[in-house]
Amino acid sequence: MPILTLESTCDETAAAVISADGQVLGQCVATQETLHERFGGVVPEVAARAHVERILPVIDTALTDAGVRGAELDAIAVADRPGLAGSLLVGVVAAKTLAVAWKKPLVAINHLHAHLYACQMASDVPVYPCIGLVVSGGHTSLYHCTSPLDLDYLGGTIDDAAGEAFDKVGAMLNLGFPGGPQVSRLAAQGNPKAHAYPRSMLKEPGYRFSFSGLKTAVRYSIAPPGVKDFSDIELSDQAKADVCASFQAAVVEVLVAKSVRAVKEHRCGHLIVGGGVAANPALREALQSAAEKHRFDLVIAPMNLCTDNAVMGAIALEKIRRGEFASLDLDITAGLQRGF
Ligand code: ATP
Ligand code: MG
Ligand code: FE
């Protein structure tokens, strides 16, 4: 029988119906981008209220799409960590309520493990064991994954996440929110060598990343010190494209280098990559070239499963196979997940 998966960790409200053998029967994602755009970032309180409004229609749409009734479900799964507290609460409370009403078991999903599981959804063969790279709005982390549910944290960012840096650069260039997709689009027309931005921690052993210095370097290349309001800065389209291309090249270089290092040091022939930034075409291309050059198998999450969605919640099937269910007093674990 199918399961229902819910996702509300940040600013996407999503639900999916997945069959016991992993087929997507129905799904729905409601984004909140337009709500947060005028603030230049996700406002937690606004996000939580929007989730409350959307969660039931989104669940309804996914179930209707699938032609499945609540009574026909096997389990209700929900991402309970990590994320914004108010956002997580809406999904978890909805899941618990439906679990009680429909008398179904509850399954808790780790959102970052789910981002990586999106790669398994795209592959006919098992992608685990592997090295996993999560590059998203809140995280930049490398894991050694022995299974979808057994992940050893190797290292990650000590400050900004890669996606956050993309968004901040987008904001400095007045490209709207979220800036990642816009920066990536403009970068395609720019010169990646126009600015020599830093590749922080590239030569340092281990798997730590840092993007805040890069962000600052971009900031000073756009406007002189003292300028606080970037809406007054006038750059030509080409100048903006050059900043985007050079910034993107710096991010891509460190992400690829550390991922390759992890694959080699762990003598692991497989790399999987998930999270919103995995949608970046330059990163996808550079990872592909590295996989050919260093001869490892690469699976990047499909474009439609990079940013937040509930389809990747199919990882709940792995938990069900292990008999790992959550109790009805399931609570959220908010904040960022660094170091584990
Ligand atoms: P987390 O998963 O860490 O909790 P999140 O769920 O908010 O954070 P995702 O939805 O996985 O993050 O990804 C959103 C991020 O991906 C944003 O920062 C966005 O700018 C970035 N992003 C999306 N598309 C692209 C792209 N083409 N190039 C670069 N960044 C992108
Ligand atoms: Mg989002
Ligand atoms: Fe995410």
C-alpha cells in the first residue's frame, strides 16, 4: 500500500503519495517565494503561517492526483528535522493528526538524508554505499553513507551554506529572491575569470568549507566600503554576469575538489549530490567531468528533486523496512544540522 509523505521544513509546503515499491503516484509542491521576495529572505513567521494555509490543500492535491484515499495508506511520513521551528511544526502536527484520524503509523524523516535519497529515486540500481554531498540553502555537508539511513558526517561549512551564498550574492546584485537560480542564469553569460575570488579552505586537509569570505570578496568587488544600500549600485548586465560567473566558479571549484577528495580518501566509487544548489548547471557539469576524470560513478538528484519536495520523502520506505516508526509524541528538531 502507498505512503503519504509531508515536507514543510523551510518555505515549500509539499506532499507526495509513494507506492510501496517507490513509484510516485501523486505529488504537490506549493512554493512561498513570492511571499518572501520583498523581505529578501525567508521570514520564519510568514513561512509558518503560509504552511498552515497550504498544508491541507497540498495533501488533498497529492492524494487526488494519486487516486488514493486516506484509508488506503500504509503510513504517514513527515520531515521532523532540521529546519525552521514554526515550519516544521505545521508538517509534524498535520502528520500526527492524520495518523490518529486514519489510524496509520507515523514515520519521521531527516530532511538532509531525504535530499540525498532524491538520487536513489533517479537510479534503477542502488546508489549506496557512497559519498553524499548535500548542497542546499542551509547546508553544505559531506557524508560517508553506508545506507540511506546510516550517514557519517565527514565535514561541512563552518559559516554560510553554498545556497545561502548564492542568495546573498543575488541580493547584492538586486536579482530578487531566491538569488541562486538568477545568479546561475546570469553566470552563463559571464567570464568566470573576471574576478579572482578566494577558494577558501581548498588546500586545507579535511572536508570543511567556508563561503563567508567569498561573499565578502564579492561584496567589495561590487561596491566600495561604506556603501550599505546596494539598490543604488548600477552595474551593467555584463558586469553583473562576470561577478556571477566568477563567484559560481569559486563555489564549484571547492565543492568538486572536496567531493573528489572524499571519494578517493574513502576508496568509494560512488558520489551522490542533492539539495537546491545541485540544480546548478555549472556544478553538474564540473561534477560530471570530475567523475569521468577520476573514474567514479556519479548520481546527481534530478532537477525537479533538487529543491525541497516531498517525493524524496520516499526514504520513509527504508525506515518502514527496518520497522523504525515514530511515536505520536514526535517533536521537531529545529535549527541547522551541523556536525552530524
Ligand atoms: P536545507 O535543505 O539546508 O534545509 P533549503 O531546504 O532551504 O535548505 P533547498 O530547497 O534544498 O534549501 O535549496 C534552496 C537553495 O538552492 C537556495 O539557496 C537556492 O538559491 C539554491 N538554488 C536553487 N537553484 C539553484 C541554482 N540553479 N544554482 C545555485 N543555487 C540554486
Ligand atoms: Mg525553498
Ligand atoms: Fe532543503
